[in-house]
Amino acid sequence: MTLVLGSAAAQEAGAPQAAAMPPEIAAPRDLPYPGTIRLSVDATDLDHRIFRAHETIPVAGPGPLTLLYPQWLPGEHGPNGPIDQFAGLTVHAGGQAVEWKRDTVEISAFHVTVPAGVQQLDLDFQFVTPVEGKVGRIVVTPNMLNLEWNTVMLYPAGYFASRITVDADLKLPESWGFGTALETAATDRNVTRFKPVSLDTLVDSPIFAGRYFKQLDLDPGAAVPVHLNLVADKAALLEVKPEQLAIHRALVQQAYKLYGSRHYDHYDFLLALTDNLGGIGLEHHRSSENSVVPKYFTDWEASFVGRDLLAHEYTHSWNGKFRRPADLWIPNFNVPMRDSLLWVYEGQTQYWGYVLAARSGLLTIQQVLDALAAVAAAYNDNRAGRAWRAMQDTTNDPIIANRAPLSWPSWQRSEDYYSEGQLIWLDADTLIREQTKGTKSLDDFARAFFGIADGRFTPVTYTFDDIVQALNGVTPYDWAGFLRSRLDGHGPGAPLDGFRRGGYQLVYTDTASEYSKGVEKLRKGTDFTYSLGLTVGKEGALTAVAWDGPAFKAGLIPGTQLVAVNGTAYDADDLKDVLKAAASPGAAPIELLVKNGDRYRTVSIDYHGGLRYPHLERIADVPSRLDDILTARK
């Protein structure tokens, strides 16, 4: 028999009610934490790729204590602390086990009750690093490792990270070298103890270590040292020619000429030359984590794609670490960030990364022009999503998607504040140059905004209004309107006025630039974005399909296997020949045999525009301001 309650009976029985939420975790206060935390990390288990940590946390007395695993990480702009790889936690007090309980809302918080008469808690745990790329970024290989301190520590809630002191040491495999911004207090064989620092400085000071290690001085004799710390898969990859060293030294000097200040007492580039360690480019105040191709130095001429990386991450010492958006600064690593100004933090850094790469010689001016052509094409002609989503909204993507792969990036949009932000700042730079008849530029903004308080380490925050005020200090203009129209607008197209004022325009030809060829080689694929509207990866798999492009309209999706073209097995060069032939008058549509799962079908694409690759072409009657922007400063 089924009992059916009428409405009155249901009301009498009562509707479901939400369960009470757990008590809120103590907000961070600007007070010193009593005592110094001791942290010891053993990174010698290369077989299992496990970091083992022992932590001693002083406590003021008995009662409840909440310990936090860092979740909101500076430079990553989102809540992506790898809590899923934190394991094996045990807590002891006076030799007795103490139970812990995870917070059911803030999953990176662990509650313990400190027993009476106890002065410290002893914690043991592991960071079980990914052993396969599908699990996460590889940070340990047989020949190198990348230790980020936030992965191997818990800290007490209720305090600013800057007011918690940590005394850390690290055990490395025998005879390994390492680079870090931390200063050494003592070394006993393969155990290094570092000078005590605040928690925020510790987390901001990762380590690259390796069997094959070399340190190079990038500013010999300077009162403020700058070093390039190299780890590599093989010893031979560490060979650096004098002219290559000179270029990296020039990067430091060109940055000083641009910003006119230093906001560190020393700086360490950490650079991994590897195919095995996971890729990274992450900024810190006194260092940066960088991963490049193994033959970065030994095949210098062919490995130029992406060589703006060091310039980008170095710029962040000024833009992002010292001058920091007010809504992005957080008092500890479990307070949410807000990313509204990433178009400055990352967008302008992307701009200066290209500029400093050219000025220092990391890239030639032509290589930067070709790279900028690719950026202009991508955001002008392959961002259909601009129709519904303004660029400003993409600053939320580190929180929304955490850089997860997207099916339709040209429609969904991703972290477009990087490179479209770069276009906005090129627009601003050339506008300043035009308005002032070449007497001022965005260089003046950089010096006035990022170059303040030479030698100061403590961050200075800023707002949108501060940006506008600083721009008006360079030259009066409706900068608020200028920026908001580009941040909140829906096109048509990307902000390309900077190219036209800079003396260039975006064009397409049937020949790929050396930069485009280099990108294809690096990504192991072939790019037909501006013709068929697709890119093809290894073994013929479509890695991208442009929204509303010819391939999209033919019903193709990423992941589709391209089997044959006009009845012949797929080959990238053959498809290029087919596209050229299809541009002839009266040519038939292109027939593609494709496979999805166990389904084969033939699609017809009625495209006759030939091969199309982006380039920048000089405008004869406009001053070549862009060339001047990219020229080294004396």
C-alpha cells in the first residue's frame, strides 16, 4: 500500500531543511604567530617520486587548532593547491597520536584538538607527486626535481602568512645541485638548512635541483646578484656559449633600463632544460620557475619559439609580485583571490615579455613581429566567442576552469587576458607615442608605475583607477574609456589599432613564417586554422576546430581522426597541396574521410581560399613605431 500525503499533511510533516554548516575558519589576522615552525623535507625517493615531510608546529596551549593546506596560490590565480596529492597525514603530541578531522566545506583545512600540557605538534605526511602526465604535472624525474614548498606544508589558520616564521631544510639525492631564492644557513652532506623566513617568502621560493646542475652569473660584480640556475636531462645540455650568456645578461640590463629599480635583494632564474619534467612558467618575487626544450642552448637557432618566457617571468618581479592588484593580494593562501586586473598583471607582462625578449636579443625583431602576427590573427579572426563574452570576463578563467582543456576555445574563450591584453598595451604604447610625437611611451608608464620605491620588497597594491591615473601622468587622455571599451566590448575583431599606429597591418599569405613553422614543430602538428579552420596533430587527430569555420560547418569536432583527403591517406604536405589546388577556378570541394570512434564518414568542404598564414606587413606612410618599441635601449 502506498501512502500519499496531501499538501496539508506534507506541511505538517515538514519540508527538508539544510544541515548546519561547520563553524567558519578563523580569518587571518596581522599578528605574529607564536614560535617558529620547523619543516624537514626528504626528496631522495626518486624511485617512487615521493616527497616526505616532517613538520613541528609550536602551539600556545590546549584546545582546537585548524591547519591549512595552501590552496590559493599566487601566480596561478586560482584554487589549485594539489590537495589530492597530499597523503599520509599523522599528528602526534608528546609522542601520543592526535586525531585530525577534515573540514567538510573547506577541504584543505584539518581540525585537531591540542591536548593539555603540549607545546608542539609533530606532523608527518607525504606529497605523492604524479608518476604519469595524466595524473598531473611531473615534478620528479631520475635527474631533476621541482619542489614547491606549498605542496609539503600545513600552517595554522588565523594569521597572515607574512607573520608565520618557518625554519626549513631539504634532503636531496647525493651530489645534486640546486637553485633557489632561499639563503643557506648550513649544509651537512646532502641536507641543506635554509635561513628562517616568513611563510609567504618560503612559498614564493621554490627549488629546482638536479644531477646535472650549473649556475651562471647574469650580473657580475653587482651589489644585487642575479643568477641563472640550470638543470638538464643530460650534462651536455648545460653547455652555454659566451654569446648566449651575453644575451641573458642583456635581459637583466634591459629590464633595469625599463623599470629603473629592483624589488629584490637577489634574483634567481630557475631553468629546466628537459622533455621529462612537466612544463612550467611561474613567477616569484626573487625567482621564477621555467621549463624549456632540452636543446634550448645547444640548438639555439631552431629553439626560439617561446624564448620570451624568461623575460615574461622576470617582468613579474615588478608587475604582479611588487605591484599587485588589490583584489589579488591575499593575507594567506586559503583566502580567495579575485582576478579582475589580470589584463594588467599578465597582459602587460606578456607585452613586456615580447619587448624585452627583442631588446635583449633572446628573439630577433622579425621573430617577435611574426609572433605578434600570430597573436593578432588568433584574437581577430579566431575568437567568435567575443560576440557573447567580453575579454574582461576571461580574467575569471583561472577560477572557472583551472586551465582545463576546452572543446571550443575559439567560442568559449579561455585566458585571453594574456595575449589580448598584450594587444591592448601595444595599442596604448603606440597611442602615447602618437599623442606625444614620440617624446613619451609606455616605457615611461612602466618606470613611473613599477619602478617606484627602489629596493622595497613589500608589495604595493593597485586598482583600476591607479592605472588610469598613472597613464594620465604620462599623457592626458580618456584612458578609462580607452581601457573599458577594449575590456568590455564585443568587437568586431580584436584591438589591432596598435599595429596600424606602429606601422604594420595584419595580412595573410600562402607561406608560413619561420615562427609559425617553429610552433608547428614544437606542437607536433599542422595548422590550417585560417583556411579549413582546424589544426591536425599526431596521427591525423584534429586538435582544434574553429567555431563557425569551414570544418565546423562540415560537422567536424576536435578528436576526429582525419583518415584521407580526396581519396588519399592523410599527409600534412599533401593536404597543403590540395588546398593550393582547390584555390583554382572551378575546383571541386575538398573531400575528407574522417573517423570518430568506430564510425567513418566522408565530409565535403567547399573551401577555395588556399593556404593562409598570418604576417605583419609594413604600412609605408606610417612611422615604424613598433620597430622602435622592440629596439634595445642604450
